[in-house]
Amino acid sequence: MPQLHVLCISDATKLSLFGGACLLVVAVTARTYFLKSKNSLPLPPSPPTRRLRGHFLPFHKSFLVIAGWIDKYGPLITIRSGAEKIIIIGRYKAAMDIMEKQGGLVADRPRFVAAGEMLSGGLSIGFISTGDRFRRMRRALHTHLQPKAAVAYEPLQMSHAKNTVLDILDDPYNFQNHATTYAAATIMKITYGKTTPTCATDPEIREVRLVFERLRTVLFPGAYLVESIPWLKYLPWYGRELKSEFETSKQLCTSQLNRVKQQIERNVDAGPSFIKYMLENSNIYGLTETEIAFLGGAFFGAGTDTTAAAICTVLMAAACFPEEQAKVHAELDVVIGRDRAPTIADLHFLPRLDAFISEALRWRPLGANGFAHRTTQDVIWENYCIPAGTTVLGNHWAISRDPEVYPEPHAFEPQRWINDQGCLRGDLKFFVYGFGRRICPGQHVANRSIFINSLLILWAFQLTLDPTKPLDDMAFMTGAMPSDKPCAIEFKTRAPETEIRLMMQNNTEVA
């Protein structure tokens, strides 16, 4: 039996194999640690550390530590995680110059062995390196997420947002659940054409959210030794839980695709959806059914919690800053009044609401630490060089605190987004959805979801914090919905409740 052969390996052979493995690790480590460019320009400065394992970053709110280093050492810093050197960008100009203007050089991803290869099977677009598969997947997503396509979802989004207002009227304490229900139901319809009344009872939605929650824990630096020793993934006994969870994810994504496929075969009209379009036009994009299934899973999973967290961030900001909320209410009363419900036609006439949302997402940015990129060529910025093969992160929290671009950055000032003519400024932005060629392809759909929900909820309610309950105003910054309730908001109707209900129930946007 094979087991007997393993048991018969001599101690000398074991020692030899172990020694060879150690030499391999040392070689890889040395190559990474002494990573150099072809010129003599230095890396950005590095905060001092005596730890052999590199710079210490706490599990919670590590962005605050990084922001302190940026303030002290400059707009770019170098930190060390084990043998790897990582460049962190913490100022607006550097982010524009490197991540946007030289975006093609930093469009790649570093290797994520645990999350990208073992847990996702190399099929998650978020972790795929630039190349043919990435281009095919990105092109396919663009068909349903580009600005012109995103406009077509506005009636659906308005319809579900009205349901959110009704949910808040019935149960204001659980507004976080209502935001998640909105996001899940909307994206489930767009992705799979499936109508889901509530995410709380739908087992498929719960399973997808669990998969993405697990993904976030696997991504935490140091969670798996395989990131430092990649060949461990080939050992049958290593990472069994990751391999098992990949099979679960594959089955879940495939079952959703097969449901749509059966509807097509039976000529059942479930309406348009991304997966239906991809199955009917698979020859155009050159994707296998497995790739389409995982692309649909990423479409749904990535957009649910982040959209819900963004909506909750805006509502929390309204409750935290009542004077700024009052200015939004004044604009809504002038443009819409209280005798009719907001419509899609109102979206383009509310610059102060737009500015409030922009400031809320700058004040408490989602994904504060950013997502890792990788340089494919040397990147020169001022007197520094970031060598090819280096991991680069744009730290959203530190960038959002750049005093040269956002004066008094810790203050909540929506007016900073408004020009002298009272219109939204076109020369100011924040990198809510990432950078360059890796920017979130769902940004246009997500923006409309955030705006439409903010519009309807702020039109219907005045929001105040419950002073008897604790407040954690940074709880939504992971991009995931927290399991607890970091803030308690009281919702006071701005018109008679019966009238609001009638206007929200008059849901003519979607047939």
C-alpha cells in the first residue's frame, strides 16, 4: 500500500527533503526581500521596526496606524510583511500619478494562494492576474455594468428602494437588515433574474454571503502559511477546509446558473438577467460555463454587502450631522416637496444630496486599507522607484485625510463638493471603487443604488441617533455588514405615515 512506502522513508531522506525545502524557502525569501529595480532610485521610506516578521498591524483599524506613518514619513511608505516589501500610497496626488496615470503598470494582482487559488480555484475575477481570462471576464461584465446599461436598472432600483422605506416604517430598528435586503434582492434580480422578497429567509443568499465572509478572513495577512510557502497547497493534507469550501462555492454558483439554463431550455420567461445573456451569447466572450457561473457569483456576492454598507454609511452620517441633513431636506423640499414621492427624473437636480453622499463615503470610506495591486514594470514617482513585482496598496483612509485636497479632512463638510455655481464639482473625486483598470466594474449600478435609497429615505424621514445606544461610526468600513448593530437610528416621518405608505405602495416602476 502507498502508506507503507511513506513509512519506510529513512530519517536521512526526510532530513534531505526538509533541507531542500528550507533552501527553497530561503531562496524565494531572499529574492523577495532584496527586490531591486534596474536604476538606483530608492524605495519610499519605511517606518522603523525591529520585528523579524515585519511591521505590526493590528487586526482591527490598521488603517489608523498606516495613516500615522503616512503623516510622519510621506505620501508613500514601504512596509514589510515577512520577507515581502509592500508600498502603501496615502495621498491624493500620488494615487492619481501612480494608480490612475500609470494604471496599466499596476493593474495586476499579487498572488493570493489561499484566497485566489485554493478557495476560489483561480476563477474569481477579483484575484485573477491580468491576462486573457481577466480580459474576457471584464469584457463580459462591462456589457451589463457600463453607464448606459446601468441606467436600465433604475426602475428596478427605485421599486426595491420604495420597499426599503416600507420596511423602515414597519421595523426601523433593523434598518441594516433592510439595506441588505435591498442590495441582495436587487442584485439577485440583475444577476439571475430571480425575484427574492427578503434575504433573511432565502437560503441561497445566506450561503453566498457566508462564502464572501469566509473570503475576507482568508485574505487577512498571515492567516495561511501557504502565502509564504506556496508549494504547501499541493500537499493533500494542507488546507483541506479551503479546498472543501471551493467545492461548495462551485456547486452554489453552478446551481444558480443551471436554474437559469433550465428556464431557457423550457422557454420560461423570467425576464432579462446577466447569466441569461451570458448563456445565450457565450460564443461572443469565449467563457466556459464554469467561468460564467463564478462570474455571476462574483457579480452578486461583491455587490451585496458593499452596497448595503454604503447605504448605511450615508444614513449614519445623516444622523450624526443633523445640520447637514437639514440642508439636504431643504433641497428635497424645494425640488420635490412632500406631496409626491421622488422619481427617477429628480436624480439630476439634487447636487446637495449628491455632495452629502460623496462626503459620507469620504468620511468613512469602504475598504479603508484598499485592495492589493502588483507592478508589472518599474514605476517611478518623484525620487522613488517601485520595482516590478511589488505589491502596492492605495490606502483609502489616508488618502481621504489628505489636507491639501480635503481641507480640515476630519470635519464633515459636504460643501467641499459644491462649486460657486451650486453644482457638483467636476475636479474633485474620491476613489470609492478602487483605482485604474481594476476599478470595480459595478460602480455605476452601485452609485445609483446608494443615491436612490438615500433620496427616498431622506425624503421620507428625519434621522437622529438614539442617545441611549452605543455608536461605532467606523463599523461599516470593512465593506461588509457587521453582525452587530454599530448604531441605532430613530426615523421620524416628514409627512403623514399613511401618505408615505400610499406613495411607496404605488410602485409603478417595475411590472
